[in-house]
Amino acid sequence: MTGGNFMECPYCNKKMQLGAIEADNLLSWTPEGENKGRMGRIFRSDRSPNSVILAELNVFSGSTVKAYYCIDCKKIIIDVPVTEE
């Protein structure tokens, strides 16, 4: 359940705080054992085909994705943006 700046943690049912994960390059999740390529941190074309892009690179501000953090469980929940393939 989400609402405003808080979400209910699916692990402990306590409140999670809305915030952001930021990076200076493309932000993605890649399955363990798959190589993301030498330039994979910058270019989508050099990533594993199974990578999930969490935030595109913006040359002026880096990459940012909204996320909820549970201080009790130390878990982060991220909604994966819908992208066109």
C-alpha cells in the first residue's frame, strides 16, 4: 500500500520512507554471473540482454530512481519503469 511519502513494508508491515537512489551513470540491475560489458555502466547497448534498466542516464543530473526504504528491515523497494524495447 502506497500513499504520499510512505509505503507499507511487505516484510514487516511498518512504514517505509520515500527517497531516491542516485548514480553518476546508467542505473540497472543485472543477473548474477552476467557480464555488463566494459561500457555497460554508460550505454544501454553494452549491457546484458537480461539487465533491467532502473534509471536512464541524464548527462546533467545523472540517474535517479524513486525508492522506498524500510529502516527496520534494511530493505529497499523500487518500481521498475516501463520501457519500450
